[in-house]
Amino acid sequence: MSTRSGKLLMEAQHSHWHPLSERMREVAASGVLGDIRHIDAHFDAPVADTGHELRYDHGVGGGALWDLGTYPAHWIRSVLGTDWHVARTTQRRHAGGADIATEAHLVAPGGATARLACAMDADFAATLTVAGTRGQLAITNPMVPL
């Protein structure tokens, strides 16, 4: 909330407000999974390189992580509710410099790990798996749950 204008500025990412996001947070916080040990989140979607596609334009911040990767990043942070340390990353890059695919391995302060992956040159796939000491939560297509 801006103190000057009194207005709230936010990104219009629908998954923040979807009831499934709230349910993911509830399940993780309930303790039913035990201590969360690992989260795997990925979002792949075919994005054609038309020569004019902004997601392939490194000069404007394009790339798989910039676009697709924001969703699994949100899912991971929503489940554990903490900041992460990036342990390592790998990327495949377009000739213009933007990443076509990114994979990041993360570590939370309490020791939980996560893998975030996204690719613009793959068939559609979106999954979230949360593994705890007492159970696992697996969601197919957290983007648009049926």
C-alpha cells in the first residue's frame, strides 16, 4: 500500500488468488505433511520463436524464467512462506541471449530444498510436488486446476 496515494499496486498473477493457492498454503501449514523436505515445481509451455516474440528478446528482460518461472517461484514461496538461497542454476539460452529454459536448485533457511524449472520449448506441463516427513502433496496443473 502506497503511503502517498493510499493505493495498492500488485501483479495480476491469477494463481495468487486462486482457491487452490490458499489450499496449498493450508495443507503445508497444517502439519499433515510433517516437516517439508523438498518442493519440486515446474511450468513448461510452448512459446514459438516468431522473431517478434518478447519472451525471446533479452533486451527487454525476456526469457523463460521472466515469464513462466514466476509461477513455480510463487508456488514454492507460498508453500513454505520463506525466502530461499539459490544453490545453483542451469540455463539454455536463445541466440539473442534470453533463457529458453532454466532450472534452479534452492535451499531454505531451515534446510528444505526446492527445484524450480521452466522451459519455453517444451510441451505444456505444470506440476507441484511437496514432500514432507509424513506425506506428499502432488498437484497436476496448478496453473488452471480442473
